[in-house]
Amino acid sequence: MKEIFTTPVFALLISLLAFEIGIFINRKTRLALFNPLMLAILIVIGILLIFKIPLEDYKKGGDFISMFLTPATVILAVPLYKNINSLKKDYAAIIGGVLAGSITAILSVWLLGKAFGLSPQLLASLIPKSITTPLGVELSKQLGGIPSVTVAAIVITGIVGAVLVQSLLKLLGIDDKTAKGIAIGTSAHALGTTKAVELGETEGAMSGLAIGLAGLVTVIAATILSKLGIF
């Protein structure tokens, strides 16, 4: 039985099954709090603890899933192409929104990190929290952070964004589809974009665009600030 737990196929199967269970619960309850990814994470953690499966064994299959992160992000270009006219019309507002959101994300982490006395290494690990995982991990390495902490921060940021975004948009009275998409993609990357896609095709397309732009802005800004010795 132990040999089964250590195979990559087992880790792959429980990951996919856990996510399907998460989707089922989310659809049945229709509650944003029950985010499919969050539920899947909790289910996988429970299985690993109950059967005492080492994380190293689980990663054999988990790493296989990670290979598809970048291709999945690239696929978001499809709805963007369908809404290229919206991009041309509102390019100034889109770029301005992404810049404001990305810089705010970096500065908020830096200020809170300083306030709570975080170490430079941990601070560097949290800086990329609002960009997509492939870019975030590389930026974390470049800044001297801990990639595993960065991944956790990115996942938590995305889940919180996906859960709260609809309520926040209503609270702030934001009705414009392009504005919704840019706000979601800039602050909550790919996980938030899954919620943007649910809101509409335009929201999903703009959110997908914001992921790439926000990643680029964050990498450039964080690198410059690091060279200046700010963090």
C-alpha cells in the first residue's frame, strides 16, 4: 500500500479529485467562500496527514501539474484577442490601472513588512504575491527570497481575491467591465481571473491582460527598488 502512495500517479489523482470535489461543493453551495482551489488544498493536506504521506512523495505528481501553469496563463490570450477593440479604446486607463495596482501591491507589502519587522529575505518572498506563479517564483529567487513562501503567498492572495472580489466591486460601485477585469487581474492574478471569467468575457479578457502587464511592471519595479537598496 505504501508503494502506491509514493507514485506520481497517486499524487496527480488525489490533486485532480480534490479539485473536482471543490468545484462540486462550490457549485452546490454557490458561496464564494468555498473556493474550489482552497477546498482542494485542504482536502489534499488532510489526505497527506491521515495517511502520513511525505511531502516529497506528493511533489512527484504535484510537480507534473505545475508544468501546466505557464501554458494555462498563455491561453488567457484567446479572450483578449476577441476583445482587442476594448484594449485599443481604453489603453491609457488600462495601463494606468495596472501601474497603480502593481506599485500599490509592492509598497503595501514593504510598509507592512517594515512595520512588523520582517526579515529582508521574508520581505523579498512576499513582494511578488500579486503576480502569477511562474513570474513570482523567478522574481523571488532574484530578490533573494524563499520560493516556497512566495508560492504560498501567491496562492493565498489569489484565493482571497477570488472570494472577496465580487463583494468589493459592488461595495465600491464599480460597474465598468474593463475596470473590473483590470482590478481583478492586477491584484489577484490567475486565480482571481477565474472569477473574472465567471463575471463575463470582457472581464476575463481584461483580467488576463492585466496578469501579464502587472507581472512585467512588478518585476521591473521590484528589481529597480532592490538595486537601490530599498529592500
